[in-house]
Amino acid sequence: MNTAAPAPASRERIGLILALCAATLFSTKPILIKWLYELGVDTLPLMWLRLSIALPFYLVIGYVALLKMKQRPTLAAIGRAALVGILGYYLASLLDLLGLQYVSAQLERLVLYAYPSLVVLLGIVFFGQPFRRAILLPLAITYAGLLFMYGNDLSMVSREVSRDTAMAFANNTAELIQGTLLVIGSALSFALYLLLSKRRIAELGSVMFTSVAMTSATLATLINNSLTSIIEGQPLDLLPDYSQTVWLGVLALAILATVIPSFLVSTAIARIGPEKTSMSGTLGPVTTTLLAVWLLDEPLSLYSIAGMVLVVFGVWKLSKVK
């Protein structure tokens, strides 16, 4: 049997395919979350169930990866990976879930898809990567697209309150701004996660790193839920009485939109690096937009089409800058 390592070109091709698959699966997340919100599921229980259902997969796969390691990782290395995981899969997920209460699935996915620009900017400011003028035009195009998508959501708010008072419009606009800022915060957290994870992946390997990162995020979510229950004076309900339909949606969110793409992303980062991984998900926003129009009855306006085209084109141009 031929056990030779794949050639660099083949390795990069496989990494790009894995990153594209991850982006496509991740694009179903806002659709499932918005749908579960409509069925009456709250943010913190949904976040807890998503991670707790996924946790056994990470524990088993991580244990198998640990047995295969020639040298056992140090507690310090595991601790560093856990902190990065809390940043990327706890904080980013919490901000994203909170933001989806106020913005459309299309706007959420495009804001998150624009995180390659944040990866580039943070890399320049904090990680010593060189600044190049060539990034300015792609960044301008990307953020112009986000403004178009924001205008699309703003027009949706305007239509929803057209028969109501000016105060209702102001309140809904404030919620839209709040949701947009929350999703931007999520994108910023995930951009930092990508930049910080490469060294941790080199220490532990992609599979072991992902298992540690997701386990730490699950524990952080449990602590969050416990503290919230104590503050609100309510019992901690770790297994809510949901319908079969809701449980099927939560299972899909946990496995198809969390477990599988998280391992795909870590493996892609190990093969092609964080920058190319973050920029390879061109299909993500397109998939989310089509699913949102089809399943959530979100409008497909000229604003949303223009925004999607500009963001995808801007990120693609950014990926061409060496």
C-alpha cells in the first residue's frame, strides 16, 4: 500500500474542498436557528443542547486521537487550546445566536462570511503580517456589500411597521442595529479564533485540537446557563420538554451544522492555513440566501442580491492578494 504523503498541490486541493464543504454545512446553521426560534426555542437552551449533543462525538474522537499521538500533550497545551475554543465556539456562537434574534439569516451569513477581512486586518495589526495597498479595494467592496444587506434588513423593518407608529420603527431599527453589532462581534471572535488556532493545531493536531476546543466551549455554555438560572431564580433545565420536530432540528444543528464542519475547518486550516480557509467559503452566503428565501420566506430583493454579489466578489478579490 502506498503511504506516501500527498504532493503539496494535492494537499492544497483537498484542503480547499474540505473548507468549501465546511462553509456549505455552516451555511445551514442560521436557517435552522431561525426556524427553531419560530418554534419557541430560546437562545441559551438552544446553545446548550447544540453543544451537549455534539460533545460525545468530540470526546470519543478526541480520545482516539490521543491514543494515536506519539507524545502526549502537556496540560499547558491543552489549556491554550481550551481558551482558543472558548473564544471561537462559545463566545462567537453566543453572539451569533443572540444576533439572529434581530437580523435576517441572509445578513447574518454575509457578515460572518466577511470575517476574512477581519482576519487580514487583525493579522496586520496584531500578528505582524505586512500591509498591502491591494487589500483596500477588496475591503471597500466587501463592506459596501454589507451596507446593501443592512439596507435590505432596514427595508424589511420599514415594511413590517408601515402601519404602526414611528416609535415602533425606531425600536425595530434599534434592534436591527443591536443584532448587526452582535453578529459583527461573533465574526470578530471567530477571526481571532482562526488566527490563534493555527499554532494550537500545530501542537495538538487538528482532530485533538477541535475536540478540546469544543469540549471547553460546552463547559463554558453549561456555566453560563447555570449562572443565568441562579440570577433569574429558576431551576436549571438541561433537558427541556420539546416536541419531536424541535429535537430533530436541534440534532441537525448539532451534527450537520456543528460537529462535521468544525472538524472540516480544523483539517483545512492544518492543510492550507487560516487565510485561505476563511476565504474559500464562497458557496456559504449563496446557499444561506437561497435557503432563507425558500424555507424562511425572507424576501430576495435587489438589495440582498447586490449585497451578496459584492461581498462574495470582495472576499474573492481579497483572496487573490498575496
